[in-house]
Amino acid sequence: MTRLFLTSHASTHAQQRVRFPADDPISERGRRELERVAPPVVDRAFTAPEIRAVDTAAALDWPATVEPALRDLDYANWSGVPMDSIPELELAAWLSDPNAAPHGGESIAHLITRVGAWLDTVDESPERIGVVAHPAVVKAATVCALGAPVTAFWRVDVRPLSVTRFSGRGGRWTLKLS
């Protein structure tokens, strides 16, 4: 049985200022958070390619392989923009329709499909696999593991440095709460 530890990256200024992420580094707050965390012991690790994920993996002392499929949702025109600056109708469309991409980037439905495809590639082994990714990627993986509808994406909350645990065999994942 494979054990998968999906860890959300440490805090960034974009999160603290309620902006859509760009390729932001970890903030000072995130560095303080990392000093207080005891990461799971893993046999191998993957990280999303963005700086905040790579830096979090390094701070956890996980020699991680960069995995492009774990990249953050493509927010395109909204990258780096404060959420309250987005036109209300565009934001409402994005929050209510998982196939919408008013920012010109990737839809939530596409993100869930991409992350689900990556989960399908994780080989069955007795290893403990660490993953450092973005809240959106962890939410997408949770939706996939539970077989939930894409609209469940908005019902999952992922905090910085939270660890979501899955165990799996034969392409079937179980969410493990502790």
C-alpha cells in the first residue's frame, strides 16, 4: 500500500494579502511556520515547480523531484491580482462553474482532471511519498480520492503546511484523517 502525504506550501505574501498567486516566494511568516513543523518521514518526494513549493520542500529537507503535473492552477490574467479587484461577475462565474476560466487560464475541472491523471501514475509500492503542492492541487487530489463531484472543490479548505494523507492500492485512494 502506498502512503501519500500531500503538503501545502508555506505561507506567501499573496495568501496574506488575498491575491491570486503568481510565482511567489515563501513569506517571513511562512519561514516561521516552517520552523515549527515536524514533517512526515518520506522515502521519496515530489514538488510542484513553483518557487514556493520548491522552497518548502527544501525547508522540509525533502530532496524532491519537480513534477510539472503538480503545478498550481493557471490563473493567467488574475495572477498577482487582489481578489477584490476582479470584476464581480467574472469571479461569480468562476466560483459557480467548475468549467469556467474567465481569467483566461485553467478551469477547476481541468485542474482536477490533471491532478487525477497524476494520481493514476503513482506506482503502487510500500513507500511513503511526500508531495509539496499548492492548496488548489491538494483540493483537486482530495476531490479525486473521494470520487466527489467537481463542485466539491470549493468545499475543501487547505491551510499552509497542512498535510493531507492518502493511502492507496490499485489506483484507489483513501483519505486518512489523523
